[in-house]
Amino acid sequence: MLPRIDYHLHTHYLKCANGTMTVPAIVAKARELGQTAIGITDHLNTLDKLPLHEDIRRDLEALEAPGIDIHFGVELNYQGCDGDFAWSAEVRDRLGFQFAIGGIHGTYLAEYDLKKIVDIQHRHHLATCRNPLVDVLVHPYWFGKGEFDKKGWPWFESMKAVPESYARELGQVARETGTAIEINGGANIVCPNYSPAYVEEYVAFLAVVAEQGCRFSIASDAHDIKNMSHAVAAREVAERIGLTEDRIWRPAAAPFVRA
């Protein structure tokens, strides 16, 4: 049985998650789901958002005997195509972030070109894995459907557009760098924008990545309290592709708040 954990959770502070995602509510829901450890990882797209992470830290410090181990992390997003993260060792240490997850969150294209979309994703996936300050690559090949709808593009509804060689290279680079690949229940597995056929293709993609020997992170990516259960779907996928407990990533630091 793989561990009941979730290392990708948002709060109401950054306005990405809704009002149900307060720190105390997240902790209570995690206990209800039987989880033993979680990580709060709200967005840090630009440095002006750092004060909101101080609010998260304050709420974590106010917890007493939460019943689960809690880590204080952050989710990073590229500031443009082939750009950088708003992230450095100085920023990490200033607030005491214990780990960073990150990746690409858009296509960076003005005109539809499926091959370019996939190539840009792959390039950023590898760059994320090679960044020594990032621990986990988030939701590979997740796309915001709103971007596609707004631009009038065909929806990305088949992983057949991703060459198997890209999956192999991603797994190899992740293994070499020690970066974990995220299995994201909410973004990639339970997402209503994806058909059951797509999900099966996505699981097959993860299986090829896993064959290269890298580790994986289990996550819900919850933005609403009811969606924290999506970590269960992520764990079930990890079991389907044959992962064992030693292949499941956990933060290296001691919990920010111990159970």
C-alpha cells in the first residue's frame, strides 16, 4: 500500500483556490481522508505575492497537534517561454520554504501548432527537472482548456501527440537529476475536460516515464476542499503503473508542523 500523502495543495490566500481552502480546513479534510502528510504549495508566479505566503506560514505556525505532518512548499510558473521562475535560494530561505514544485502552465503560442505545443511543453519539462532548486515537475501535459477555447483551438484530447521518446527522455532526466514527476489527480486524472480514453493514454505515458527509474509525487492539486480526494486517484494510478514506496517522493526536510 502506497503512502496516503498529498504534496500539491492551494489556499484561498492566492485567490487560485476558493474560500473553502483555509489551512485549518485543509488539515481537517486531510485527516478525514486518512492522509499522513501533506504539503501546502500555493503559487509564486511573481515576487510581489510573497507577503501572501507569509499569511500561509502564520496559519501553519498556529496549528497545534494537527494529527498529520505538514510541509511548507510553493508552486512555481515560468515567467514567459523559456524564461525563469520567480525563485532563488534567497527567496526560498527568506520565508523558509521547504520544497518547490513547478512547471509550465500555458502553450506560449499565438497560433495553433500541435507539434510546437508538445515541443514547448517537453522543453520546459526538461528545464524544470534540471533546475536544482525545483523538487517536483508539476502536472506534465496539463493544459488550461480556457486558453484553447479562447483561441478557438482544437482541444488537446489525446496523448498520442506526445512521442514515446519524450516520455523516455523525461523519465531519464528526472532520474538523473533526482526530480520527482507529479501524478496529479485533479489536473490530469479526474479532470472533467478529459475523456476516459485520454486518461488511459495518460496513464500509459506515465508508465513509460516510470520505466526509466525516476520517482513520483502524489498530488490532488486541490483548489476546492472537496477535490482533495483526487489524491486518492493519483495514488491509485501510482499503484497501477507498478510504483513501490521507495519510488514515491517526500520532502527531504523535517515537517514544518509535526503530527
